[in-house]
Amino acid sequence: MKVALFHPWIYLKSGLERTVLELARLSRHEWTLYTSHYDAEGTYPELKQQRVVEIDRVSVQRSYGAVLGASARIARTRLPDDGAAVVVVCCEGVGSFVTLRNANRPLLNLCFTPLRAVYDAEYRRRHLERQGAKRPLALLMEAGFRLVDRWLWKRYDEVVCISDAVKERVVDGGLWPAGRLPVYYPGIHAELIRPSDVFEPFFFLPGRIMWTKNIELGIEAFQRFRQAQGGPWQLVIAGMVDAKSAEYHARLLAMIGDDPSIRFHIGPSDAEMAGYYERCSAMLFTPFNEDLGLTPMEAMAKGKPVVAVDAGGPREIVAHGVTGLRAPAEPQAFAEAMAQLVADPERLRAMGRAGAERVQRYTWQRFVGEMDDLIDRMAAGR
């Protein structure tokens, strides 16, 4: 059966692009991936092997003008009549505008998060703080967006969330009833769950280098940890930086200064990332309210414990005191959690083994199977 998927932007190496890739290559169905902005060189190279079609190109900028322009263009977009029985819309903000001209087939909302600047309380607070004198305009646009978004969501036949944290935002935002809102967890490949027995003296902080990842927390916490512990400990921060996050990356570099114990690896390959997971002693996960978090799963698959902010998706993935530690998003609390881990090497390794066992419930095979089954039911029902 043919399935059409729409996501406005496929241009990064993030959990969303990874999820789209795994759906296309593991599903029993035939997928066409439609997007309004495709950067084949900036995202996962394996997507070149899938059918990706760019349609009605839009900007990736996140200014109000750019987002309004992208939303208007997406609202006018009609997907080709390619024989697809179901249309899957990747929702993390403005993707739902595509439903306006594509409701002739069953519509499935795969919700990574409703627009965070509106529905995520912590993100919204920080976003409004960044607006300064533009705050009244931001609040006005937020009110208008809520009205339009609730109307657009009524066009969906089914909605799936990727975590309970996302489900809570959807329900609290009045977008969809809780009783009709399953959670399907993206994850990792089952065959890659192979705990490592290498524990080198460094913490690994992976992921996109952008302000929502709160990387300054990891840097300051590590600096406090190292000041108290001494020794050969290092911090490796690895991920990609897109143009809109260049200024943020520069601020982080200024925080580090000439400290040789902290280093960035920008644009690492999948093999290089795997190597860091294999060799690190533990992973740091610092986003202030993440939707889910695939990187903690990847660390757990290699038998490494995770120190994560005690909010959002990590509460569902990281079992506190069992597969890692959750801490408030405060440098001293994070530093103390890091020190607690390394103080007992045997407990650290035991947490890693428990993580490898726990992460078996979060596999791509399971996620794609659940999506395929739902798509089958939707096609049969319509």
C-alpha cells in the first residue's frame, strides 16, 4: 500500500528526520516523503535512497515573518495524487496547514510536539523572555495561532504522540481527547543493543547545538564537577550547527575559553558518534523540556548510564537510580549527579547494564510495526 508523508523541513540530523527515515525503510508499505525544504547534504545520507520529493519550497528561518510565509505556502500546497491510501503529517508546529488542501484521504497526525512556543510551558516562558519589546505581538500571534491550530486538528482522522510528555501538551492545549491518543515510542535498532565494556574518563553530550538543548548547563556542570574531582575527566560535545544556531555556538565557545578538558566535535559521522557512545563513561542530556530524546536511548543501548534533566521525555526513558540519574536543570545539581556516578564504578556499570535491558522496549521495529498497523486500519475504515 502507498503512503504519503509530509514534513515541512527535512534538512537536519535530528530525531524527527531519523524517524521519517526509519518509517520509510522499515515499513511494509511504500512511502513517498514530501517536504517543503529538503537539504540532502545536511540531513541523513540514507534519505537519498528513499523517495523524497520537495514541493513548494519554504524558508527554514524561525522569524515571525518567515514562519507566517511558510505557513501560508504550506496551506496552499496540494500533494500529488500518487495513489497513497493515507497521508501522514509530521506535526511539530506548522505542518498541520497542509491538511487544508489534502483532506481527500485519511489524515494521520504523527505528533512530535504541537508548536512548543505555544503549548510547551517551559519553552513558551523562555521564548517570550527572548522577545523583549515584541512580547505583546508574540502574545497576540499566539492567541491567533491557537484558534487556527485547533480548527486544523479537527481535520485529522487519527493522532499519535511520540511520548507521554507530548501527549500531555496536546491534551492540555485542547487539541485532541486523551482517550483517542495513543503513544508510539520511536527508538533504536534492536540489533544495535550491545553494551560496551569500555569506560574512558569522559562524559558525552550529543545532539544538535541549539539553544533548546541547554548545552550551557552541561558545560557549567562539568566545570564544577572537574573543579571538585580533578583527574583526567573530559567533556565531549558532538552534533551539528545550522546557520540559525551559529551565534549560540559562539557563546558556548566563549564559555569554554581555553579549557582543554572540553571540546566540540561539529558535524560528526554516525560512526564517530557510535564511537563516542562506545567509549564514554556516561552521557549528559541537558534539554530543559525535551519531547522524548533518542540520544539517551542510544547511550543506554551501549550500556552507558545517563544524567538527564528531570523534565519532559527523559522521565519516561531514564529510570532514576536504575539506568541513570535525573536532576534539576541546575549546574550544581547536575555536577553532584555526575560525581555520584563516577564515585562508584561498579554501580555505574550496573546502571549501564540495566539501561541496555530497559531500552529493548524502545525499538524502531516496534514503532514502525505499530504505525503500519494503524495505517492499515485507517485505510480499511475509510
